[in-house]
Amino acid sequence: RSHCIFTVKVVKVADPSSPHLARVSMLSFCDLAGSERISKTHNVGERAKEAGNINTSLLVLGRCIKGIRHNQVVKDKKNIQVVPYRESKLTRLFKSFFTGLGRSSLIVCISQAQYLFDETVHVCKFASIASKVTVETREAAPKDKKKKASRFSTMVAASGRSRLLSVGSNTLAAGHQQTMAWEDRKSTRLNSSHLCNL
């Protein structure tokens, strides 16, 4: 048993001739495995280990939801809590959605069985807190600062002709201003005559 996450990523390139800038959209579906009590299921071995991992990730998710809700209602900035996104892989994956870079929805399933009454009450309390959380969507801040040109990029940009670069002690690579871009192009190959001249 485990959580199941299905993610679809769509990459949109504004200018195909210059694919340096692209917009990435992501849609994720997450099927959370239900928590269980070992005292009721009597699982042992690997199943007990799986149940422990599931319960831990759900516990961290609940702490993150409570932390987000607490930070929304608190008035004094000194009382703001640190939301523990990094304590679980599940919350680490969905941190961008919880911090306003996306929209998230939660569907809760409960059981009518009497022996699952405690779990049902716990899930309803969790859903009650999650329904009060409001996440304002925001766009990623554009990077205004220009990256400092490295010595290698200035050398390649200054000369349009191909030059032979030594990488390490025994490896040789051909660098060219056009082939150094991000787009996929045919790599320049060294002829055997060139290698003999070296």
C-alpha cells in the first residue's frame, strides 16, 4: 500500500527558434492511502512498515495544513509557525501548490462502518481544517537580475569559429557558438585527420 501520484506536465515554448524560455504547467492527481491502526489490522512485516510510512506522511500533511491555517489567522508575526514541508516526500512535492503557485482541491472519503468510527472522526476534523484554508494564487516572481557571464560563455560568444577545448586530461570536445545553445542540434564530430594533427 502506498500513495499514488499521477502528474502531467505541459511545456509551452514561446519561440521555437529560441527555446530558452518556456512555460511549464503541471496537473497532479494524488490518491492518498488511508491511515490504519496496527492493533485493528494486525499487519506484520512489510505491511506494517508500509502502514507506518503512510501514517507518518498523513501526519505531516495534517501538520502542514494546520500550520498554514494557523499562519493565516495569527495577527502577530512573531507567532508564525514554520510549516514542515520537508519532513515528508508527499508535502515536499505539493509545496508549490500550498504556497500559492497553483490551485489545490481536496476530496475526502469516509466509511459508514462502526468499527472505523475513530478514523472517520479524525478525517472529518482534518477536512474541517482544510476547508478553512485559503491559498492566494500568485505568479512566480520574474528574475530581473542578469546572470553574470562566465569566462567560458564570453570566450564562446567572442569568437564565432569553432575552437578545440580540452576537458580533463584525455577528453576532447568541439565547441561552437551555435552548438553551445540549449536547442538540440547535430553535434560536431572530430575527423580522424584532426585527431592525428593533435
